Amino acid sequence: MTREEERALIDRVLAGETEQFEKLVKANEKAVYNLALRMLGSEQDALDASQEAFFRAYRALDRFRGGSKFSVWLYRVTGNICLDMLRKAGRRRESSLTDGENEDLDLPDERFDPQRELEKKEQRQAVRRGLAKLGPDFRQVLILRDINGLSYEEIGRVLDLEAGTVKSRIFRARRKLAALLTGDGNFFTASASESTARRGGGPDA
């Protein structure tokens, strides 16, 4: 959905057509839920966070100024909710990110090969476990960049950070994730891990 389409729907909601908010929900609910799931590691917590994010967004809709896409603003609301939940629960343990087979971390499709499909599944599970071990700040920035596909500028607006700081944090997060994956004895070779950590060319790419 384009920014113009989002703005048109928001204007209609604010004009009294409250049922139009459902279109904004449907356009963003999967991405919001996936962000919450990766942050929290619990399907129920992710569902609660998603519902709270849309509830807060609806209540604050008249304060949305359109400086970014509605979806980017919604990611910020969701991320803040998740961080609050993590702080309150004191969660720093590895969570059940391997629950459910969400396909957001799929590698590019190739000709079907049972062995390759098994390797891809193991890779997805390993990355989820690695994400679970990262601190919330590093986990959030990787999810926004590598799963939700936000630009550095959009992530900066979500997290209230300069683009350069975002790049640096992503670089450090990827290095930590690569170290976790190799340290756990996963299938990633040292060279592959370094390639993952350097994706984007380092902190100044």
C-alpha cells in the first residue's frame, strides 16, 4: 500500500468511516505480528502485542502527521510495546523462536532438492535461535532491516536514530549473530558467517 493510499484511508477514518481502519489492519497485520513474534518469541505474546499496537494506533490516528508511511509508524509503536514487555518480564533467555514455521526467513527458491530443503529449514531454525539470543536492541534492528525490509532511514524514524547509527548497529548485530551461529556449531562456515556479518559492506555501507 502506497503512502497516498494509506493517507486516504486515514482521512476517511478520521472523517467518521471508522470501518476503513480494518483495511489498514489487514495491510499490516502480518508484518506487525512477525515483528512482535521475532522480538518476543511467544505466539501469544506476539498476538497480544499486535492487538495493542493496532489499538494504540487507532487511538492516536489523529496525531499521525504522515512524515513517514503509516506502516513505519506502526512498526515503531509495535517495537516500543515489545520492548516494554521484554523489560517488564525481564526476558533475556533464549525464547521459542523456532515455534511455528513462519517463512519470512526463507532463502531464495531453488529447484526442489530434499537435502537442500532440509538444510534451508535448519538454517531458518538456527537463525531464529540466534536472534533469540541477541539483546532486544540488536534483535529489533535486524528484524526491521532483514525481515521487514525497511531502509536505514525508515529504521531511523522507527527507532529515533540517525541513519549512520542504524548502519553501525546493524553491522554489530550481524557480527554478533554470526558469532552466535558459528559458536553454536551450526552448519555456517567461518567464511559464510563473515559474509553475513559484512552484508551491506560494514557499518558505513
